[in-house]
Amino acid sequence: MRRTALLLSAVVTFTLAFPGTANAGGWWSSIGRVGGHIGIGETLKVRSEVMFRTIEVAERARTTAFYVYLVKGIDKKRLRWAMSRPQPRRWWTPPEWSIPIGNVELSRWDSNMAVATANLQVPEVTAGQYNLMLCDAGCRTPLADVIPQRVRVSPEPLAAETARKLDRVSMDSDLAIRRLRHDVREANRQLVDVAAATIESTRAIEQLQKEPSAPEPVPSPTPWWAFAGWFLAGVAVAFSATRARRKHSSLPEELPIERVPDDARELVAGR
């Protein structure tokens, strides 16, 4: 696990330290995957997607012949200036020395875009550093957004072929590193989002724990006038009971009723 982390850290550091040229401007195209090495006597075919500045320029290119050139003495300062601007005009200056080594075919047209197929054969030239360029006759005008590609001409075709294979492996590794860097950035972004969400959740829980719970409802005290009313009602009841008792005791006792005989016979019999 520790080795994996160290390797990932080293890869990211290397990628950040050596960014690709595509980040500088991005309007240009390179000459396919020809690599940085070619050998005298080799015959190669490379393809590249090119984009013309406007549709009108693309229409003129349909009737223009373009070629593959080996060139020397390009205006590097002007080239750096052009690569820092989007679709610059008149940025190309004819090189000090040039030699045609093949022709270019344009196909798969789509509006102002096309596929350029370069068929080239490396002639007998002095081994050394050159630039490959796709341009019109005399290399006065570049083809679309193609820029010169630096190559080393070798007298040994096999050595040049091997070097190109290594270049392709390096390019594939560079692409893998770029993808890895993108994945690492995406993972870091997701980790930041998760951390932010966790912090917010923790704060919300802490806030809920700090808030006091709602107190139990306390019954409101009985007002004084209620007690006074109850007292007066009790006094009134007691007074009424006492008065009724006194009234009952003051009534005269009921006298016995003497029965009077109705006639003389009852009177004689009673005697």
C-alpha cells in the first residue's frame, strides 16, 4: 500500500512538473505519429486531422497541392508567438532551406476540417536535426493548422524505426499519466465534497446537542379571587345551615288532639 502511494505521488509530481504543449494554446495539429526519428531510405505514411481557419480557406485548399517538406532554419520566435494565440494569421515564414520528400492527400472533408495523409520517402540527406512540415509548393503557406515537427534523420533505418517505437511507448505513457492525473484530481474533488458534507453534518449534530430540550408545561397558579370566592361560598353554606337549624328548634311542639264524643251515648259509655 505504501509503495502504491509513493508511486502515485511520484507520477503526479512528474506530470505536474512537465505539462504537455497542448495546454499552451491548442489550435495547432502535429504531423500524425511519425515520431521524432526517421531513417534515410524509409517510406512512411502518416495521417493527421487538420482544421482550416475558415470554410473559405478550406474551399481554396481543395484545389491546392500540398507536400511534405524537410526544412531547416524556421523562424522559431515567430512560431512561439503563434502558439500563444488562438488561430493567428500570417504566422508562417518560409524556411531558409527546404526539400520536398512526399505529397499530401486531403480526404474526409467536414466543413473546414479534413484528414491529411502524408506519403513520404526520406532521401539521401546529411544525418542530423530537421523539421517536417506540410505546406504548399515552395513551403510558402502551411497546411491548415499544421506546425513543424522536429525530427532526427538517421542513416540507419532500423535504428530510426526502433526509436519511433520507443517514442510511441513514451507517448502512450504520457497519455496514461494525463488520464491518471485527471482521475486523481477528480478523486480529490470528490474527497473535498465528502469532507465538506461530513463537517456540515457534524456541526448540525453538535448544534442539536447544544440546544436545551423544551421544558414541561407548568400549570398556571390559581388566582386569589378564586380562593376568595370559594371561602365566601363556604361561609354562605355554613350560615345557611346554621340558620335552618335554629329555625327548626324554635317551632312549638305539636299538641295532642283530644277527641270529642259525637253524642250522649258515647259520653255515658265513656264514663
